[in-house]
Amino acid sequence: MRLFIADISDLRPEHSKLVSPERAQKAARYKMEDDRKRCILAGVMLQKFLGNAEIKQNRYGKPVADGGLCFNLSHSGSYVLLALSDFDVGCDIERVKQIRSLRLGKTVFCKNELKLIEDSADRLSAFYSLWTRKEALIKCTGEGFYKNVKSVDVSGDSFEENGLCYRFKTICFSDYVISACSAQDEMFSEPEFLKI
């Protein structure tokens, strides 16, 4: 698995010519400029790494590329994150903001996860580590939020379901948390920063 990260501040107007007409239309529908930039940047990254591969959606809406290369996108704040693998993969990036971690956590986390937050000296970091892992896992399985998020426990380094073992890796940089998930043992070493 490889993770690539790019900053929307590197985006220039000419980059919008590099994306598909569908992505350009999608970007144009966003009201906030940063949302448009994240959408265009994601399209530029897909074009760079997937080329002209046809992208379809599974029954849950997860984008899937033909040709066997698996990918997943996430964005937050100034960054767009792309995970690439030969196997199913999920990723999430979140900019850390002050929140009521336990209160919000009760809506999405199981007992083991809530206990980790409660017992942590840094509840905010614990919350975002769990949140990004959970998001990466449900994106990796392809079910998204069609799955009951409390039914998946990401308090450890892996999650087993239907004979598959999904592994996680979480890192922090600046005021962001990144997690990736794969059903294979392969894991990224560090995200690779792209200059567009």
C-alpha cells in the first residue's frame, strides 16, 4: 500500500483541465472554494495514478477502478489523501478540532473504544485515532456507513470479520490524523507528499 498526500494550496486554475468532465461538474456544484479545490485535486491525483481506468461504484457507492488497482480517497482541511494498493484499501484524514470527544463518541463507538477514550490522557487524540481507523475500515470493506459503525471495534491493531483480518495504521502530523486499513499485511511506511 502507498499513501499519497497533496496540499490544495498547490492547485492552480490549469489543473481543472486535467480532470474528467464529470469531476469538473461535481467541483462546480460546491459552494465553498476549498471544497471545489479538494474535489479538483482528488481528480488530478486519480488521473496521475489511475490514468484512464474506468471507475464504477459498488452497490454501496464505493468507487472501484477496473484493472485491479484498488484506491481510496479522503480529504480534510488543506489536504487530499489517496491510498493505492493491489488489495482492498481504505483511508481517512481528519484535521483535529476541539470537540466533546466522549459525547460525540457515544454515537459511533462501541464500549471498548469509549473506554480507550475515557482512559486516555489525551482524549482528543484517542478520539481522532479511533474515528479515522473506523472510517478507514468501513471504506476498506466497501460498505461505508451502511454498516452499523458500533458493530466494528477498532480499539486494537486489527479487526476480524468473515474470515478476513483488516489491519490498521495510524499516524499524526501537524494537526492531522491519518489512518489506513487493508485486508492484507502490507502497510505504508509514511505518506508520500506530492507536488502537483
